[in-house]
Amino acid sequence: MSLASGRTYLAIPGPSVVPDAVLRAMHRASPNIYEGELIDMMPALTADLKKVARTDGHVAIYISNGHGTWEAALANTVAPGEKVLLLSTGFFAKAWGWVVEARGIEVDVLDFGNGGTFDLALVEDALRADATHEYKAVLAVHVDTSSSNRNAFAPLRQILDDLDHPALLMADCIASMGCDRFEMDAWGVDVAITGSQKGLMCPPGCGFVFFNDKAAEARSRLDRVSVYWDWTQRANPEAFYQYFSGTAPTHHLYGLRVALDMIHEEGLEAIWARHDTLARAIWTACEHWGQDGPLKLNIQDPNLRSRAVTSLSIGKPDGRRLRQWCADQGGVTLGIGLGMSTEEDPMSEGFFRFGHMGHVNAHMILGLLGVVEAGLAAIGVPHRPGGVAEAAKVVSGV
């Protein structure tokens, strides 16, 4: 017998749960793309997108996932043969580096592992040594979806400013935007990227690149940019089709309009606070379970943890076994341990992840934790019982 019949819960770190209101907005006939409400709503939609990134700059919308925005950010700012500095704290920073190399751009990588954050002294040393300013950009991930670490960008801007280094500061906010606090302009970020499928609560398929005037100037010095990736007309369209270099992602835009309405009705400060409380409830449960067993949070310092995703280790093969039990018996799908493989665990069978981003609330998180605690008992993983009760204290404010 399975107890998974009924509405299932996707607790992976993207795509996230799509609100019913967003789904209803998308469930409609194809609209006119030449005139009417779809075209009329774009100025307000782009303005509201920029509010989520906390920027007065520009935004370009692509029919792509996050990988597409990696390429778009580079295509408009760095020419083949030029060089960038990549700060890596997990799988997705490394993957961005692969895109850099594929574009014929030289990349120097400072690898800080999967469990911490930047060593600012090493970053400063690398930039100070670049006396001729070969680095055209510094690339880093705000929240790495694999390791679940959260990095600070204001200190990076301070280093660049103190050294009078002209490199652009680029932030991958795919996992974090709309979940973890991010202040593009206040933190001095020149280019920020995200996707529709996480904190923005829409299906996958749209990518967003936010950029300031400094980044726009970098685009103007390039000899050529492919028509599709060029952000110039997308951010300043004379005609509707120029937003997308062709046919618009019509139904995504209707869904995004509703998602942005929901975000701004709740308020970003309230959203960040909600994600913080729910994340702390998860951490509390996991730390309680781990007192009498192998379960460990990948990021030990709470100040470095994402409020959108949590990566955990439990030992091979129990990560896989727990995910299987939760799906088959509890109707809950946990995230795989992406990018967390080791020599002892090459398939990441000892790791798993919780996604707690976007359209999540207390009963969803407490239900998730209840299924996981039942799963730990069912498959025989040692743990201290009562993690859910401890999480409930966080939610209740006790």
C-alpha cells in the first residue's frame, strides 16, 4: 500500500510550485501579438520585474532557461579572447564557467569548494594582480542551487572600487531572486540574471537579464553580438516583437503578470521574512535529527545558508533511499544531490536537497518535514525523533 495518493508536492529546488492563480492566467486561448492587452501590459510588467531585482537599470527578457541567461550576460559584455574571473562555491558556478570557455573567453577560477563562501583576501589578491585590467568581469553565484550556500556581493563591489578596477560584477540569482534578499543597485551589481521557474513562481521558459548603464556601455564597445542574445532592442524595443527577437512567450507573460502582482501585493520584505522563517524551521528540524544520526546540513554557518534551498548529506545510499520512500509513500519529491558527488559517492546517493522557494507556506514545509521524519524512521536511518515539533516552534515563534 502507498500513502502517496492525492495531490503530490514537488519539493525540489526548481521548478517550484506554480500558484493556481498563475496557472489560471495561462489557461487561455492564444492572444493577438500585434495589438491589444498583451502589448499594452509590457511597460508595467518590465517595471515590476525591475522592482524584484531592486534596480533602476534595464531588463531583457529571453525565451530561455537560466543557462541561456548565462550566455546572454556574456554575449553582451565580453568578447572571445578576453578574460573573466569566476568565483566558484558550487556546481552552478563551475557550469557557468563551462559556458564562458565555450564562448572562447578565457576564465580564471577561484574555487572555494561546496561548503563556504568567498575568501575575500584571495579575491582582492587576484584583482590587485590584474594591473592591466584584463578581467572584463567578475562572475559569481548569489545562491548556488547545488551547495545551498549564499554569497555576499557588496564586499566584492567594495574590493573592485577600492582597487579602481573596471571589471563588471555579475550575479547569478537564478535560485535566489524573490526568495533571498538581493539588492542589485545598492550592492553595486552590474549584471544580474534569473529565471521564471523559482522565486518568480512561473513555469520554466523565461530568462531575465538585468543590467545597468555601465554594462550597456560594455555592450556598445563589442564589434558584434548575435541577433538573438543582443539585449539592446529587448531592453529598449520600438516594436513588441523586439522584446523577444520574434514571437513572444505569450502565456508565460500572462502568468508572470499575475506572479508579479502576487509578489508586490505581499511585498518583498514580507516575502524575504517568510522565506527566512520557513528556512529556519527546516534547519532546526535537520539539526535536531542529526544529533543522533548521520544527517548534516551542507552549510554549517547559518549566515551563509540560502533561504530558498537546503542541501544535506546523509550517507550513501540513504539519500537515494530516502528520496525514493518520500516519493513512493509520502507523495513528496525531494531534490537530488546535484554536484555533491565524492570519490566515495560518485552518484551523489548520500545527498539530497529541499527546495523551499516561491509559493511556499507553513503547512507545506511542516508537511514536507513530517514526511521526511517518517521516511527516516521507515528506512532505518538513525536520528533523534521530534524534528517536526522543533520546526513547529520556529513557525509559531515560540
